[in-house]
Amino acid sequence: MKFFADTADVAEIAELASTGLLDGVTTNPSLIHKAGRRFLEVVKEICGLVDGPVSAEVVATDYAGMLREADVVRAIAPNVCVKLPLTFDGLKACRKLTAEGTLVNVTLCFSATQALLAAKAGATFVSPFVGRHDDVGFDGMALIEDIRLIYDNYDFATEILVASVRHPVHVLAAAKIGADVATAPPAVLKALAKHPLTDRGLDQFLADWARTGEHIA
């Protein structure tokens, strides 16, 4: 499974990238607003920190407007992935952009039929929002299972990018289903490495080592 950081905070991205475990980054207008920086500037900086795809979202809602904004966005860096909404205009724009060799992330997916259309349109990634799905009483992971089944049935190349990840259990469940990517806030990605028994065991080892009076150096 690939791990993407869902943030526009360059300091957090740089820290995660230094581990060698970060495969890409996703942003959206809300995250850009939270970062408090200019959109093109921050996306360009993020693209320099990671080799993998960096999703940057257009804000136009019509086909022509999406293409105009996509031209600006994809000129930022070779690893930019243009993020489009899962609407008919978004799917139409996806079809054109992917035909031109542009990476496209179709976002705000909440049903398996939407995901089917995204794959038909040639999307590089489709982003089903599991956390928001859970919030309104649906099973976000059941959605991932349905999409995985459909994509495998027809051998679609579109990667399932699990978004709106709220906690490590979402990542675990997505990995067991066979999702291709999980994008999560940095705090969630860091939490994947945490376990109380690991901390307890390390404390015990260090205490015992101190009693030996030895040094490794």
C-alpha cells in the first residue's frame, strides 16, 4: 500500500518524506486555506519535497473552467496530479486530461457507481471518502470493498485512494481489502507506528541496558 500525506503543511511533509515511507501528497482547498499560503507557491514547494504524485485541486465547476485551471496546475511540476470533482464535467475533463498524459485524481467519491465512472474516464486515482461516509451512517469500508471488487472484475488501472481517513483502523481495513493508497493526516500516519507494548518493551530494554553500565560507542 502507498501512503500519501493529506496536508499542505510543508514542514510535516518534509519530516515524513525524510523517512522514505511517503509516496505522495494530497491537498484540497481547505488544506491550502489552513496552511495560510498562496496555492501555487505551496504546491510547487510540496512537489519539490516528494517524488510521487501531489494532488492539487481545481476549483472551477464547469468543463472549460476545469481545463483552464488544469493547464495552470499541471505546469507547476511534472509530479502534479490534477484533482477534479466527481461530476459529469469533472469526468469529461478527466477523460481529456488523461488522454494528454496528465495524472488525474477524481475526488469526492461516495458510491461504487461513481468510482466505476471514474475508472471509465481513465482516472489515475479515485478518492472515496470513508470518514465522511461513516459520519452519515454508511459503512465507508464497505464502499472500498465494492470498488475493489468492481475494479478487479474489469481489470481497471485506476488506483483506489482511500481518503477522509480518521484513524489507523481505517488504514488497516483499507490495506486488508486491497486498496492501493491511503491518504491521511500526518498524525494518523505517525500513529501507525505506535503501540503501547512497543513503548513498554523499549522502556524495559533501556532500563536493563542502563544497569549493565556499558556503552555502544
